[in-house]
Amino acid sequence: MDKNISIKIFIVLAWFVSIYHLILGIIGTFAPQGTVISIAQSVFGVAIEATPQFFVLSKFIAALFIMLGITMAFVAKNPQKHGHLAWAVIVYFAIRIFNRISHFSLLNEAFGTTMQRNIMTVIPILIIAIGLIICMPRGKS
């Protein structure tokens, strides 16, 4: 693949990951509880019980999403300088995929997630991770 096209794809993927996680993080931090539950159900395919524990944990997750979004914004703005930071996100994606597959029965028991929905979540994460790996800038330009 042409190096310029590869870097452009990498930048688009980095911006997508950044904006997606920033939006979810901001919603998780500032939106009303009903909105947080609705987003969690539609985005992650989970049936949530509105407990104080869920809302506390969702705030912690939201903070991590904001950090991930900011990190990937740095990557997208200057992939030659900060592209290596994408490896942290790729590892995060790999762990998410591993957890969704290896702990599916727990996910199903806790949230009623179906295998079909689980696969519909895993595939895009896998595609983005592979795209970041393949298109990541290598060496100095």
C-alpha cells in the first residue's frame, strides 16, 4: 500500500477512535442516568440495572474513555511523533476482544448479551485494531 494512503487511513482510524471514545466519555460523565443506560444498552448491547454501583463504575469507565480519546487525538494530529501510542489502544482492543470471547458466558449472565451481539461488537474492534497495525507509520519520514 502507498505510504501516504496508509498514513491517511491511520489518521482517519485514530480520529474515529478518538471522537468515539470522547463522546462516550463525555456522555458517561455528564449525561443523566437514563441517557447513560440507554447509550450503554444501544452501544454495548447490554441490559443494565440502574444501581448506584453501575453509575459509579460508569463514571470511572467514562474517565478512561476520555483519556483514550485524548491520547488518540494526539496520535491523529501527529502520527509520526505519537503513532507509537496507538499500541496502548491496540492492546486495549485486544484485551476487550479476549474478554468478550473468553468470558462470554459471564457477559451473557450479567447483561443478557447474545453471541450474535457479542460478535457484532468484536468484529469492528478487530477491524480497527488491524487497520491501526497495518497502517501505523513506521520509522522516520
